[in-house]
Amino acid sequence: MSSALDIITREILVPVLRAGSPDDAVEAAHALVAGGIRVLEITLTVPGAIGVIERLRREYDGEVLVGAGTVLDADTALSAIQHGAQFVVSPGFDLAVIDCCQSSGVAVAPGALTPTEVITAWKAGADLVKVFPAGNLGGPKYIRALRGPLPQIPLMPTGGVNLGTLREFLDAGAVAVGVGGELVSSAAIRNRDFNLLTENARAFLEVVHSRPKA
């Protein structure tokens, strides 16, 4: 559990991968890894997502951290974990999901938005808290505001993260960021322009690596 959290906070970028088919999801994942990505969140909205997670875990075992996203209940969390998911992300808070992940030794990032929700998720055992949708409530400024009274809670904003705001989110105190369509372009996947995903990955990583070392 701690090793997964260590990897996420070291790598910082957590691409949120959505696709219309299992094959497209796998090819998109390959393209992101080719661009330097080492953490993949496969959303369970992808058809056959569990199989995609299992395949990617097998292909990249020890090289890439593979997780399940958009997990809404404990049964789904358990299925994803049994098929190789190394971390679980949810858009909201569900205590049973957290309990399932804790008992399985898998890192979990429940979604929260308000300070009360963030605190509730953290007290329930979240390894980090996904602040979602961060972009709709002030973006980096909101993350900075949360970090003031809650510096001990690791926050992973998702929503509103793009090349223009990435540095701001990190400077505001985010320990990692979930990035959807700005990185994992749905149009590129539909058009099978997977090279664009590789280029996007490199551009995002350039911003991450350009930050001054602490």
C-alpha cells in the first residue's frame, strides 16, 4: 500500500484513461508508457476494463503502476484488485470501498470536494484524497485553501488539470494530479492517433520535471 502511494507521489501524473473498447484502452496505455508515464488509472467505464487492468498488469509488472478508476462499490473494487489493480480511485466517498482496499493492502483514493468530505475520507483511511472536480471550484486556489488547515492530508486534484494549470496545482500543494482528456485525448483515441498521446505525455512530464528540486 505504501509503495503504491510512494510511486504515485513520486511520478505525480496519474492519467485517467477512458476508451470505447478494450483494444483502444490497451493501445492508449502503450502510447502513454512510451511517453514516460509510469502510473495508469483505467476507468471502469471502459468496456472490459477488468480485463484491460489484468493485461496491463501482466505486461508491465514491476515497471508501471496499474490502478482502477471510477470504482463505485466494494464488490467492483475487490474484482479489480483480484485482477491486478494496485490502487483504486473513486469519484466519491464510499466507506465499504475504503475498507475493501485496506483489507486487501491496496492504496485507495476516494473522491471528495468540501473540507468536511476531505476530512471524512482521510479519517476513514484514504491513502490520498482525490479532490474532484477540482477545476470547477477554483482549481489551484482551492487546493491551496484546503492545504492551509489540512497540510497533513495528501491531495490529488482531478478535473481542470492541463498544461497551463499543472504547475499551479503542484505549487499549490498537490502531491499528485489526475489528468483526463487534456492528456488522454478521446479524439486522439477515436482517430487512433496514439502518437499524440505519447507527445502529450512527454509535454506533461516536461512540466513536472522542470520544477525546482526541493
